Amino acid sequence: MNSSPTSTNSRFLLRRIGASARSAALAAGGLIVAGIVAWIGWVGFRNEPALTHLDVNVVGLDYHLYFQYPGPDSVLGTSDDRLGTRNFFAPANARVDLNLTSRDFVYLVEIPEVGLYEVAAPGLEFKTRIETGDSGVHSLLGSQMCGYDHPELIGDFVVQHSADFRRTVRKLSPAPSPANRTQ
């Protein structure tokens, strides 16, 4: 068997290149699989049906407006509800039924772009409905009847595509128990 230094170096080099190529192929394959899984998840999420109706509880408390949204079960008032404050999120082109009340003072809730001018008062529940239209950001104006300005009551009414709305609500804090609707 003729073992010259050149043939030994060539075999070593081929083995070394083969190991590097296998590692690179495995890494590229892993990236491709991860990309396919991410794409399927994104497409699947985007293909969820558009939300055409939403129920939201709006509660005034301690100079804030709290917005309670249904959780994954799509039923308001259950243990998976989500709670946001200051900004009010809604799906585009949907009918939104609002239940407004207060735990302490009388609040005015206004979204001029959709014609919402409503009161939230202790011990009373006011129901109203708005139609959201296309996605966009509008003014959410809250005030308290005491005449003082409270910046925590001013926010945005954010209308989003259904998939974006679902993602936003999922990121909100869990709401208090249904027995204590909002604190």
C-alpha cells in the first residue's frame, strides 16, 4: 500500500471538509424546518376567522378606565378574561357591545370618531354599541365629573385586524375573577 504524504493529507482534508459540510447541512436543514414551522403558525393564525362581534366591560375606578375583554373561550365574564387600561383595543369592521359602569365616580367616555359619548356611573350599567370600521388609531377621551383633568383617562382607541387584535389581547394581564369583574 502506497501511503504518500500527499494522499494522507488529501484524505484528512476530505474527512475534515465532509464533517464541516455535514454540520452546515444539518444547520441549514434545522433553519429550514424552523422557518416552515413558523410560517405554518403565522399562516394558520392569519387564517383564523375575522372577529365580527366583541363584548367589552368598561369600568371607571380610581381615575382610570379598565377594559375587560373575553379570553380564549370568547366569553366575557369567565376566568380567562384579559384586562387592559388606558388604551381600548377592538377588531376592525366589528360590532362592539360595551357595558359601562364605575366603582367610585361618574366618568364620561368619548370616542368622537365613532360617535361614542357615554357615562359610566357607580351602581348603574349602561350598554351601548359601536361599529369599528377599518383599522386605525383614534382618540379615547375619558374625564371625571369632578372637573379635574386626569391624564390616566386619556388614551387611544386602537382598531386592529382580527389577528393583531387577538395577539394584543393575549398579551394583556389576566382579569380579576368573574365574581369581582374588574377592580
